[in-house]
Amino acid sequence: MFFPGVIDAVREQGMESFCAGQGLGPEVTSRRARATRTAFLAADHEAVAALLAATDATAAVPDEALASCTVPALWMAGDADHPRHEESARAAALMPDAEFVSLPGRDHGGTLSPPDEMLERVSPFLR
């Protein structure tokens, strides 16, 4: 989900290896990156490894279920958030009343911030 071998890296080497794999090494300088790094480093690596393993083992929503879901849906993902970007676009394409919005230049941690571009799409959808 995050990078190849993430579960073993976290389990065996801790959260510093997770941060490094996510581009959040000690050299990051932006406020958001520093805050994200700090939060990750405070997490229990064994719990994170267990969460990642459980998530990895959970089956995806079947295509048939998505195709039959008539609830309006707005899927959004940053174009640098792989594989979520591709998976979200695919899910939206399968749903009869869904829209996908690609957020240029955003990764997983930056999907919601800065909020202006995202809110421009979310606000009308919620009305």
C-alpha cells in the first residue's frame, strides 16, 4: 500500500524505516512533513505493522457491489498517491453515480491540505 515491503520494514526496523520509505526522513523541512513525521515516529511499530497486515489481507469491494451501488459518491485522490489514485478512479468508473477528482501533485498525506482545491469540489457535492 505505501511502498514495497512496508510491513516487513516496519515490523523489523520500526517507524523510522516507514518514514524513510514515505519520503519523511530527518531532512524534511515543511511544517506538514515534520508534523507527519513526528506523528509516525510516535506510533507503536508493532501495532502499525499489524494494521498494515490486516489491511493488506482484507478483500477489496467486489466490482459487482460497486456497479450496483447507486449512492452518489465523490472519490478524490492525489495523482502522487499510488495505488489509491488508480483504485479510486477505477471504483468511481464502476459506480453509476460517482465522480472521480484527481488532485494534481498531492500524495496521500497531502490530499486534504491545502484545502481550497479539494473544498471547491466537495462543497457543491454535499449540497
